[in-house]
Amino acid sequence: TAKRKDLETVKEIGPRMSEAIVYERKRGGEFKDWNDFVSRVKGVGKKSAAQMSADGLIINGQKMTDSAAPAAPK
């Protein structure tokens, strides 16, 4: 639910990434979980999502944990 300015306080998130996050949230609704976030936001992969989480980003009330980490592509 964070605004662009708030998202940019997370070390890994700059203006373009915050714009992409807000755009995708408006387009597809709130993110359900970390898998949903990674699959919908262009430019975010498993490693960058883990770093964003470590730097303070929370998705649907949750930090990214090993059990919440997106599955590797098959």
C-alpha cells in the first residue's frame, strides 16, 4: 500500500522500480504474496526480492522467508 516516495526509502528501490510496483498494484490489485510480487513486477527476481525484503519491504504483511521465497523456474 506504500506510495512511490515511501517505496524509494527501501535501498534496492529507485524511482523506476517504485513506479513499476505502484503501476502493477493499480493494474492487478494488491500483491497476494512474494511469488505474486516477483511474477508481476518486471525487473524483480528472487535475489532482488530477497534483498528488498531484507531492506524493509513487506508484502501482504510478510517479510520474505525461505518458505515464502518464489520457486525457481522449471
